[in-house]
Amino acid sequence: MFQPLSLFVGLRYVRARTRKFFVSFITWASLAGVCVGVAALIVILSVMNGLENELRTQLVSLSAHARVVPSVADSRTETEQGAPPSDSDWQTVQRIVSAGEGVKGVARYVEIQGLAVRTPEMLPIVLRGIDPKAEASVTDVARSVVRGKLTDLVPGSDRVIVGEVIAERLGLDVGDSLTVLIPAVSADGAPSPRLRDFSVAGIYEVARAEQGSLVFANIDDVRALTPGGGTGEGLRIRFRDALSAPVLAARLRPNLPSGFELFDWTQDNANYFRAVKIEKTMMSLILLMIVAVAAFNIVSMLVMVVTDKRTDIAILRTLGTSPRRIMGVFMTQGLVIGWLGVALGLTVGLSIALHIDTLVPFLEQTFHFQIFDADVYDMPNIPSDVRWPNVIVISVSALLLTGAATIYPAIRASRTAPAEALRYE
């Protein structure tokens, strides 16, 4: 189909100036549409990939890559479930997990739901008891502390480290006193809340506002608040690679004793990434419609070119040119226009996506408007992550759409009857 004659004539039609202004206008509009669609797809998906990376980093900054907790069997009674895991059980599980593939660190933790009280304000919090030395191997809490040190949480000191959100809402500073109310039930079933005064030893930065409800204390101090048990105890695990956590966690699960479950960070935050995936898919489909519209313009342009070149087609057919070669002529013209648009779109899209960190501040300063509000998105600037598999998929999809747009006009040209076209010439 794409023989030398077809390619030569098709390229000549592309270079030649047409007498029809409207045909020329649609040609340029089609090229621009393909270019804009491809560039928009690359830029938008790169930005969404960057936002996904930032979200992942923020989610694992104060949480581990995986956690081991006691199994919950809702269908069994408390008697059938037996006593909660003992300290020796946790030590056994910790040894098993520490020997797992890709495990970088393991730490015990205890969590209690409570209220932070500082007259006249009260805020719901999660009081997390940690071992400061072991915690540094599983989370980035130590690097997030901006005032004080994580090592100040020594056993028996009744010290806590609070997030910026709580510190601002309750007017706390290092050295201030904070009362924590822990809901509990007495032996006769009556509510019996416990109060404990803590001293603020430090303040940590929060990547996301919802993480600001965490209050860190020494694990022994938190256990002392519930001498009868009832704490949410578990192990926190850090793998060498956060992205490999689902695979490594799946390999580790069969090694755990009965009565324990393991959840990786993608399961704990599944809703976030499911929402991001849906948004990326829908945005890709919407932006791909731009390329589809440009492809329809190519169809319109080629149909008009075929009508305009009926005499040329008839002469070529009279000289013995086959219908397949005629198809090749107009498919070449359409593919050159479409693929040139794809190439320009790739150039523009990659240029913007790779330099968006300098382009956005320049536009904001030049035109005096804000494109990206760091206070809303909890990020200093627009992140961008160009993933070459995405670029390849976008390019191939655009090429296929523009290629498919040339088929109908080319078939119509190949079916032109020479006698009909030359009757009035």
C-alpha cells in the first residue's frame, strides 16, 4: 500500500498549498488538536503521578510500611477467642518478622483512643506508645520532630510529643502540661474514664492534617494507663522499598503464627489510591477525547481533499495506478499530519512536564495569579513524575487514532471512478 509512488504523491499533497482556505484551516486545526491533546495528556498524567508519589511519601512518613496486629474474629465470643497475645508471643512474632525478606526494621507499639484536654478545648487523639530507639528504624517520626527530641520519651517521664495541629489548637508549647482522658469501663460495667497529665516534650510537623491527631509517648507510659489490658498493641514493619511492601508482606503472612494478621500500607490507605487511580483513568479518557476530535477533523479534511483531487485521482487511475496505491496516497497525507501533531505534542508535553517546577512560579509571577495553593494541597509546589510507559501508551494511542482516521477517506478515494471524475473535464 505504501509504495514509493504513494509516499511521494502523499507527501507532495502535504507540502502543496491548497486553493481551498477551509481545507487548509482544518488541516492546521487537526494538527494543533492532536498536539494539544497529546501534550495535555502527558502533563496532566505526570502531575497526577507526582501527586501520587507525594501522597505516598506523606502517608508513610509517620506510619510504617506494614503492621502486625492480633486477629479479629467477629463470629467468635471473647471466651472462644482466648486471652490476648502475651509478651512472649509478641517477641516470637517479632523474631519471625525480623528474619523476613526485605525487612529493614521492626518496632512494638501500643495505641489508645482518647481526648486531649486543655481548658476550654478538647480534641480527639490517638495516643501511640513507642520505643524511641526502635521507632527510628520503622518511621520518619524522629526527622519530623521540629522542637524537642524523640529520645526525650523515656519510661516513667510522662512526656508526649504532639503534632503542630494539636499544639496550635490547644496553645501548647514545649514544657506545657497536657491532660489526656482515656475512656474505660469499671468491673461493674460503669464508665470509668482515666485522666493522666503529660508534659509536652516536643512538637512534630505533619505532612497531612489527618495525621496531626497522633500523640507520641513512651510505650511503658501508655501501657500503664490500661493496667487491665484493652490496648491496641502490634508490630510496625519497615521494608527496604515501600513499593515492594505488598509483595513482601504477602510472602511474610504465611510465616506468622495463628492469631496474628499483617496489613501493608496500601491496604490501610486503599481508598486514597483507588480514588487517585479512578481520577487518572477518567482524566485520561477525557483528554483523549481531544485527540479523537482532532482525528475527526483529519477525516473531514481528507474527505474534502479527496473531493478536490478527483481529477488527479482519475488521471492516476487511467495511467494504471491501483486502488491500493491511491489509498496509500491519502493515508500518507493523513498520517503525516497526525504523526507530526503527535511529535509536536510529545515535545511540548515533555518540555512542560520536565520543567514544571520552574514554569509554574514564572507564570504566577508574570501574570500575578496562583496556580497551586500549597496550603490546600500540603505541598510546596506542583510535583511532576514523567513515566515513560505512560508516554509510550499516550503516543501509541494517538498514532492509532490518527491512523484510523485516514482509513475511510482513503477507501473513498480508491473507489473514485475515472470516467465519472473526467466526464466534465
